[in-house]
Amino acid sequence: MAALMIEHVLAQAEKDEAEKLKLISVDKELELQFDLGNLLAIDPNPADVKAFRQQNREVFLRSLARDNTQLLINQLWTLPTQRVEEAVVATLPDPSTRLPREKPIPKPRAPTRWEEFAKLKGIKKKKKTNLVWDEVSKEWRRRWGYKRANDNTKDWLIEVPATADPNEDQFSKRVKAKKERVAKNELNRLRNLARADKGKIPGVGLTPTEQPSRDDLGKAMHVAKRSTASAGRFQDKLPKEKEPKNMGKKRKFQPLLGDFGAEKNKQLEILKVMDSKKPKLDVNKAVNRQMREEDAEASAKRKKPFKKGGRGKQGGKKGKGRGPVRGGKGQGGKRRK
Amino acid sequence: MSALDKVVKPKTRRSKRFLEQRGPKLYENDKSTMLIKGGNASNTVTQALKDLYALKKPSCVLYNRKNMTRPFEDQTSVEFFSKKSDCSLFVFGSHNKKRPNNLIFGRLYDFHVLDMVELGMEKYVSLKDFKNCKCPEGTKPLLIFAGDAFEMNEDYRRLKSLFIDFFRGPTVSGIRLAGLEHMLHFTAVDGKIYMRSYKVLMKKSGCRTPRIELEEMGPSFDFVMRRTHLASDDLYKLSMKRPKAVQAKKKKNISHDTFGTKYGRIHMQKQDLGKLQTRKVKALKKRPAEKKAAEGEGETNKRRKSN
């Protein structure tokens, strides 16, 4: 009797369960594709055109939509959840549908002329400390910027050098020098941009100098000569005039039919480089590195005896400004010979 | 951004930040949309644009004035607008005798038109005309595409991708399950596309997953496809390119078999058997002289290292 009862109860429970599942289960011929990261479902089943035409359109669309939504919701409810401030939050996977980007992939900035040179020579950037000791105010100040240490724009007195013209204004001279440095820097920045863009880089041309050298004068003359409508084609030559150096090369081509042996060797050389697994030795770079290392060693040796000098009066203090730089260095990264 | 844009440097931190925000990025912002009203727009078209605005609201701009332009003939003005408002999705609404109640859906890549699809509204019911309560603004919708045309037809496939791009909203890592209130259903039957917008009602089903009932919320469109302007394969491929930094790196020396067991390959150096510790017997012990020699050698090595 009891066994029968149990069987009956179990059957009832199973029936209930099936009933419940019936509420939320939907049958489809082809399975839906889901992209839960975008809350997206794609139903590849062709819509029933016959039913669509016969039935009320809105009713048909709504029942189709309901079934699909139920399937999508069933999928979403299987995601892992967590409780955030009284709300149940499902963690979504990354979107799997690939969509076009809005803007192109960012390109790395092209190296500047200095960066290229530094790489060739093996020069590495050195980190400077942010704070330096200011002798005048007797405190640690920023190396650069507002309220900086050793600010030479705030000088109220400048000594006139013995060689300078006594009537010259030393203050305005400093300001002018600074402005020129800024202008030069800006010009170099623009040249770097043009170089990175593979554009034509305008030459710096002739910059005014106080005492032009012989080369400068020669260059100036040639620039003036070429500045005619016909690019200096019909200008007469002066007696004993020399062709300026570095005025551009004319391209030279090898003859079409010529030295077969040399050509063969050239091709073989290329194949050899391609075939070998080791990168080709850049002699220039290697030599540069070697020289650099030797230089560094020599300077390190020279500096060793004066280990206590260098930073001078600040040496004894242990403060916030003291960074990883060794004691032997003064200000700036300039190498002194 | 071309190199020319960098010639003039930003003067303030703020403008620099602004430019950086607009520039290309590894992980992109969510795309924003602009809705442009054409020179001649009927009441229906204007209302449709307003409704799309309501659906897309936080990341959307509505250009409400007349804009005498035809994107299929001349794309420059759309590109200009996109550059101005930093939007890469657009809808252009117009109405004329040849193409009544016209909506052009499109997207841009690098401020140039990628895809454009012209859809005619055959039937349109506005958001206002459904007298019921709506879901809150900025709700991320569930998107469902039904019909085999979305798989078979190239134009439809691209349109599907465009609609996903258009309506998916912000990319999020998690979502509140009770907040899934809005559903957009696109059905392709009989050569037409039916876009319906429903409010999702969750009913108790007895188990954890709720039973779903739908209530139409509007707007609803019956679209027919008119002209299309799809990106060439090259351009499309270029726009789909993913940056290397974003792609997951392949892990070396790890493999899985069919059962999902993880295998690792370990590289070992050859063991020096001369230094192996064996039984400790007095006979095998090193003599003091040997020990000293060994230590001395070790020290010189150390010194060399430190130099």
C-alpha cells in the first residue's frame, strides 16, 4: 500500500515538474545562436509565411517574439550571478559578434631623429630626481616649472662678462636666447612630424649667425645663386669657385646587361641572409655600442676617486630629492670630457 | 587623425584631453549616433526620428533642422556632421514622392561612410500611440533577429550587423537580471523587415527562470529595403581588424586533450650528478684543503659577478 502511495506521489511530482518546464520551454527546429555579451539571439528558422499571411500579423509576430525571448532569457538565467546592493547581477561574457571599429587602430608614434640616433649609439634615458636643493632659499624645490630651484629668470642682477659689450642688456639677451631655443625646438618637432609622415622636409636653410664661417658664406652664396626663376641654371661661375658639398646626389643605375658574375653574387648574398636564422650583424650599430661601453667604462674609472664631490654641498644630506642617481653626477645629462 | 592634425599642438591640458578622447584607441568608446532630418521630412519621418532618439538617448544627437543633403549622392555632409559630433552611426530621414517615408541607416569608419541601407517605412506606429507605461531611458535592449533571410542574403546580413551595432547600447560586464525590460525583435518575412519593440514582463513559472510575456511598447516599423551602399570587402576587413594588444596571447607549452585535461611541458636543465648528495659517510667527506680550494673558487666567481 505504502509503495503504491510513494509511486503515486513521485509520478505526481514528475508531472508537476514537467508542467512547470512546459511554461518556459520552447521547441524550435533549428537552435538559436546566442551572443550573450550583446544580449543577442539569432533565430535562423524561416518564418512560417503561410501562417503569417492567414493570421493576424501582430499576433503572429508577438508569439514568435515571445518564444525567442523566452529562449534568450533561459540562456541568460544560466549565467553566473552575484548580489550587488540588493540586486542580482549576471556576469556577461565578452561579446562574440564581431563589429567594425569606429576608428582605425592607433599607431605607435614614430621615433624622432634624436631617438633614432640614441638607439644607434646605445644611449639610454636617465631618470632625474624631481626635487633639487635650492641654495638661495635653502629648501628642496622642483627641478622645473613653477617655483623651481635655481630659477635664472628671477635673477635681479647679472654680472656682465668681461668680453661682452658693456652697453648690452644681459636680461634681454637671456630672454632672446631662450626664445630662439624654443623656436628651434618647435622647428625640430615639425621636421620630425614631416619625417614620420614621409613628407618632404624643408631644410633649415640659412640661419643668421653672428660671425658666419667660411662654409656658411659659401652656402649662402650658393643659395642666392640658385634662387632665380631658372634655379640658377644660367648663372655664371666665379673664378676658382668650388662646388658645394652635400648638394644632393644624382641617381645612378647599373646597365641592364652587364656583369653577370657580380649580379649572381649579389643575389646569392641576399639568399644567404634570408636563409640564416641569425639576424644580420649591423656593423655600425655594434661598433657604436662597443665605443659607448668603452666610454662609459673610462668615465666610471675617472670618476671613482672623486666620489665624494659631484653634487657638492648637498652631498651630506639625505632627503627626498635623492634618487637612484649616483653621487658623481652634476645637473643634466650632458657628458663632460 | 592624420599627421597634419598634430602640427598645431593643444594649448591647454583640457584641449589635449579632449583630443585624446576623440583619437583612435585600443579599447574604443561606445559608438554614438546622430539623427539627421532631411530637407523634406514628413510628419511620420520626424516622429520616427524622435522615437529613435528616445530609444538611444544618452549617446545620441538629434539634428532637428532641415538639412538639404542626400547621403546616397553626396556623403560629405554626413561625414562633416560625424566629425563635428564624433558620431559613427547615423540615421537620415527624408520624404519625397519617389521614396516616401525614407530612413537611411548607416555607420562610419574613420569618419568615412562604411555602410548605408535605405529603408522605407510602409507602416509606422509611434511610441506615443501605445498607451501604456514604457521602460526607463537607456535600458540595454535584448536583440532578436528571426528569419532565414538574415543568414542567406548578403544585404540582410550586413543590415543585421548594422542593427546590432546600432541598438546594442553600451558594452557592459554585468547586467541586473530584473532590469531586462526592453526587447527589440527584427523579423524578416515576405521580403519585408518587421521591427517591433516590446516591454518584457516576467511572470512566475515555478522554477528559477521566469515565464516571459510581452507587451508592445512601440515604436513599430514595417521596413522595405530600398537602396544599399555596402563597404567593399577590403574596407570592411580593414575596419574589422583587431589590434594585436587586445588579442589574447597564445600560451606556450600548454595543451589540452579531448577530455579537457590540461598538460604542461616542462623544460629541465641537465642535472649535475657530481654534486649529488649521497650517503654521508666519513670516507666521502672532503678534506679541509679541498674544501678551502672549492670555497676560494666560489668567492672569486662572486667577485667577478659583482663587478
